[in-house]
Amino acid sequence: MSTEEQKFVIQKFYTKDVSFESPGVPAIFNKEWKPEMSLDVHTSSESLDNDDHEVTVHLTVTVKSLEQVAFLVEVKQAGIFTISGFNKHDLERALACFCASNLYPYARVVISDLVMRAGFPQILLPPINFEAIFEARKQEQDKLSKKTAH
């Protein structure tokens, strides 16, 4: 039984889509600044030619101050990865966890830069444990498959 050597190569990182909205400007700049941030994160992947995969981290950051939306930022940070020699489960884990973890810092920079260029104070997004997100999603899928099997 021969086993294929595992291969993981980062080919390219790029910003796939960006959206920035600040519906309350300029009036919000004259109000007290009490920011409340919400962050929505998910990942997706698509198989390309051969062993290449595109992975995209989708981030939506909404910041409100005193119940008014100050700004909304959406970023899709993507990359192309060459991955081979992994079983199905390990490939899914690599795409959802390792690839996403490599893309996230780039998305954080894009968001921080957009926010500051729009005249708002810098925001620092918290670290994200993509492994925990992957495991939670797997557990949820297992629960659903058990329910549908009965």
C-alpha cells in the first residue's frame, strides 16, 4: 500500500471583495463615541484544477455607537492553496482551519485600514480559533445527520 506524500503550498493571497458603509456620517462624528462591535465570520472553499483550492474568509464587522450604526465592513479575503496527500477529513480541516488562519491576518489589516481611512478610530479584531469553529460545525452536522437517520 503506497501513501502519497502530503503537500501544502500557499500559491497566492488576495482580497476578493470589499464593502464599507458609514450611514451616519458626518453627524456621528459629533456624537459621543461608545462603540459596540459585532463580528460575523465564516469560511468557504472551492476545488480548482488539480490539487488547487480557493479558500475564502468572509468577515462582516458592524460597529454601532449609542444604537446607531457607525459603519459596516464586509471583506472576503481569499487564497489559492495546493494541497495533496490528505484524506477527506484532514483536507476539510486544512481548508477550514489552517488556510483560514493564514488568511485572517490579511483580512484584519484590510478592515483596520478601511476603518481608519473612513475617519474612525482603529479597531483591532480579536483572534479567531478556526479549529473550534470547525469542530462546532462538525458536531452540528453530526447531530443533524443523526436526526435525519431516525
